[in-house]
Amino acid sequence: MASLENDRFLRALLREPVDRTPLWMMRQAGRYLPEYREIRAEAGSFMNLCTNPELACEVTLQPLRRYAMDAAILFSDILTVPDALGLGLYFSEGEGPRFERPISTAAEINALDPARAASELGYVMDAVSLIRKELKGSIPLIGFAGSPWTLATYMVEGGSSKDFAKVKSLAFNEPELMHQLLSKLATSVAAYLSEQIRSGAQAVQIFDTWGGALSHNAYREFSLRYMTEIIEQLPREADGRKVPVIVFTKGGGQWLEAIADCGADAVGLDWTTDIGAARERVGDRVCLQGNMDPTLLNASPERIRDEVAQILTSFGEGSGHVFNLGHGITPGINPDHVAAMVDAVVELSPDYH
Amino acid sequence: MASLENDRFLRALLREPVDRTPLWMMRQAGRYLPEYREIRAEAGSFMNLCTNPELACEVTLQPLRRYAMDAAILFSDILTVPDALGLGLYFSEGEGPRFERPISTAAEINALDPARAASELGYVMDAVSLIRKELKGSIPLIGFAGSPWTLATYMVEGGSSKDFAKVKSLAFNEPELMHQLLSKLATSVAAYLSEQIRSGAQAVQIFDTWGGALSHNAYREFSLRYMTEIIEQLPREADGRKVPVIVFTKGGGQWLEAIADCGADAVGLDWTTDIGAARERVGDRVCLQGNMDPTLLNASPERIRDEVAQILTSFGEGSGHVFNLGHGITPGINPDHVAAMVDAVVELSPDYH
């Protein structure tokens, strides 16, 4: 069993006692940091950064040099999985991620080979191993993947979407075909996350960015069900420690009770949910992660500190809270404002433990 | 008191007995109808259509010739109010609505004159009077406006936004200035809706399209509070009948209890909320409106019918439900699929009354 200097993140995920509320930040390695933009410019493209383990490792470590984060998160993208499945991921300026070969027909879905997800993504596993080594036992490393539903939205729409008309039409008109696609993606993601755990990830998060676009019934049928299947397949122990799983459905605040039953150790909240009310709803079944509005990082350091205090107070005393934003940090944020958030969590949260 | 041939919409909003569940559809006059596209092409621009009472009346009536809708809704746009306040509304292809003169400074907010909203929008009142006359007492006419928060997002961002960074920064960093803006907008919207009621609108809906982008606390402070203020100022009777008010916050499903206390007679639901669970939460305080996922209109007529049945069953027996989509219909929908939805409500809903 490898020892960790700081394990409060892993302990809080399992609702074990901690000295203060641990924190990390979704997209903590990213464009808001000038040192990231420098490496990104040298790499030439976002994909060059993802596929080069040394560069991916370097940007993963960058925010840790500035802030007292309690976890590192692998630098990668959720769409590396469909890319490995052969869809041809590229990034077009201003339009976000796109696929050269989106899918929609039975033939295209039949042709997908889930085994490719793990076999083609050796560069991610190399990055995980390298980051883990470079962390030198200081803090744990989080691995991650997109949820099957979220991956399917990009794969069928060909990129980002406003109303998800194509992928929802597939789900409504050809539910069996949609389930076939989601089932293959669940197999792919389970294999991919398992490999990340074997390579050194000490916790994993499933990002369900677009589950909240579904109706209450469709969410259970097309998104939650497949996250549950993935969690059942993951190795849940590594280095003699439990490997906690976090599920984050943006816009899933109405469905917390159901999400809390999916087998995950922790549920991520966006900022539309009162974390204290959420805690009452899920009881001691899961840890809660979140949930400051990322746009609040545009506010003054004093206002940021007030918001951190409000979230800590709302959650209340005891373990089972990982502080985070309610979604990823955006590119234009001043790094000093992130410091204000981090300092507030470090200084204010011991009173709750 | 002018008599109405079909008043089940107004009765359901007040939870009075009805023979079947009434329905209308957000954006029922719109681009999915070929006859709308023809008039829109002749008009030359969307704003020409809005500002010409005869054309606005004609497109308002178009869906009523095809479908058994239980209410007409004024054809207009929520952004006519900020346009009347001097911001210069225009529509750019592919980018949606934009303002020539967005606002952000104290001087710009100070300069806004709420009295202009009612005085500059005579063309809307002319349309309301004309539509009301042409409806000949068949079904009621709904007037509408955007919520102060929703209008403010467009006015400060200059158009649509992904993360609302500018308007939220204003709210977080200069809350007093933000409240000044929202207060002026509440005055404008209250005057505008009051004038619509005096011109013939028999119910009104406040569209809070972007309230759901706020945190639970910020929603109460920056959106719900001002809708409550508006409702307090509206004339609540016309032609000897109560004029019901509907509030629709897209993404507001977590806050239903608070919304149900804002003074509105009915609360609109998007498709992420189970309408049966919502009914349990709000009890008999308000009518519920909604809530089929608009993308379901891409599905087969059989699948649409199943979904209608599911929503009717979830709401259950008794009055207090107005069937609608959970958001506006999108341009690409086949009009025959709308007919399938309407027929299903007309045929299946009597069993619940």
C-alpha cells in the first residue's frame, strides 16, 4: 500500500473524518493559467497536448504548484474514447469539439468495437503512470471519463448541440439501437476507467455533462442506467485502498435520490442545488461534491470568500463534502481569484470538522 | 362580461373543473408552420412581423386553424421591451437576437426610462386588440413578457450567452446596480403586461428563460423576487373574469415550492420535472403547465401519443393541468407530429376529468 501525504480527498469521498474540507476544481489545469497557455501554444493543438504523456503530466501538475489542491486530475478530454472508437475527433476554433465521422445508423453502431477504447488509449495510461510517479505520494490522482449518454450526444450530433434533436430522435424512434450504442459505450468506458485505475488513478469521476438535457424518465433509461453498469464493472480497490467513484450529472439536481443509488461513493452537484438541502435528501448514502457557480470567480475576492463560507455553512458539520465548482472553470478567470477560493476553503473549513 | 365559447384553459389555470385537459404550445405560431414561413418571408424580417399588428394577428391565428388549441398566444418577442427602452434589437442570422447598445454601467442603467416600455409598444397593444377581435370569443388570448432577470441577461450580454459571465459579474460585484436595473425592468414589465391586459389579454405568462442559470440563492434574489413584484402590480380582473398569471422558469424544477408562492396562478414546468411529483410538492396552491420534451415531436406519432399518455397519467385526475411542451417548439418539426400530440390530449385527457 503506497502511503499518501495528504489523503483527505479520498477520506472525505468515503465520509471518513478529515481535518478540513478537501478541494479540487473541475478543469483546474486549463486556459485560465498563463503557464498552461504557454505549453498549449508550444504543443500546437489541444490533441497534441492530450496525446503527449510528458506534456499532459506537466499541465496536470501546474495548478498544484499554485494552489493547495487536495487532488490532481488527469489532463485529458472525455472525447478521447469516441476518438479511439474511430470517429475522428478534432477541435474547430469557436465551435468546440467535432467528429469527422459522426454515427447514426445501425451499421455504424454495429461497427463500433468497444475493445478499442482501452487498446488505443495507451497514451492516457502513460500519462496516468507518469503523473502518479511525479506526484510522489503527495496527493491522489483522479481519473475520469464521460458518461455513455454524454459521449453519445457528441457522437450522434457530430459535436456540441443546443437541443440534442438528432441523438434524442435516435433514442425516441430507435430505442433498441440507442441502447446498443450506450451499452457499447458503457463497456468501453468501464474498460477505459479500469485501465486508468490499474495505471495509478486513485479515484475516478464520470462526467455526465448532458444528462440534464433529458426528461426525468429518459435520464434513468438512457444515462443513469449505464453509469450504474460501469460502476459495477470497476475494480474498487488499488494499493490496498478503496478507489472511490464520483458521478456528476450537470442539471441532475432533481434526481439526486436516484443518482445516490447508482453505486457511486460521491455525487457532484452543480450550483443550482442547495448543498444543505441535497445532504438532507441523500442522507449518509454518499459524499457530495461541489458546488460554487464558476462565474462567481469573476467576483471580488471578498465576495468569493462569502460564497465559500455560505456553501460550507449550508453543508454543515462533518465529513462527506469535497469542495469544488459546480462546473469547470472558464478560460477568462483571474488566477488570483482561484487563490481566494482555495484560501477560503483552507481557512474556513476546519471549523466544520 | 364577454362570454367565451371555450374557457377550459382559464378554468384549468384556476383549478376549476374542466371536461378535458386544455392545451396550447409555446411558440405555437412559428417556423415549423409553412404558412408562417410564407408570411415571414413577405414581411422581410422578424421585427417587421412583430411591429405590424395585422401580420402579428395573422400568424397568431395560423396554428388555431390547424389544431384544437385552447388558447391563442400573442405573436411577439420578449425582447421588444428592452428594444423600447432604447437598446436597438436586431436579429443576426445564426446568432439569434442582439442589441446594438448593450448596457453595463451605472450611467447606462440610470438612463433607462421604464415608462417607455408601455408608451413605445403601442404596436403590441394594437396586435392584442386586433387578435382579441378576430378570435371572436372562441378561445382566450395569452399575453406575455420576459422576466426582468431574463431581459437583463440579454441587455448586459448583448445577446445570447453560454455562461452569463457579464451579467452575473454585474450581479455579484455590483448587486445594488443590478437591483436597480431589475427594479426598472420589473416596473417596465408590469406596465407592459398591465397594458396588454387592458387591451384584451385574458391571461399572461412571464417567461423566465434564464432563471435556471442562477444558483438557488441567486435565483430568489435576482429573478423570483422581481416576478413576484410584477404580479403584485397587475390588474387581476378583466371583463368580469380573473386574469390568471403563469410563471415559467426553465430549469426551475428544484425551486417549485418557492415559485408556487410568488403569487402566480400557474407554474410552467420544463421536461426535466416529473409533473406528478411536482403536483405532490406544490399541492393545490397552483395549476401546473407542461411538460413534454419538445424534441419528442421528432418521434413517431405513436411514440408522441405514449408520451402524452404518460404525462396525463403522471399528473393524474382532476383539474389544474394545462398541457404544453416544456419549452418552445423548434423550427424543424413536422406539423403532423404536432397534430398527433394535440389529438392525443383531446382524446385521452377526458378520462382524467
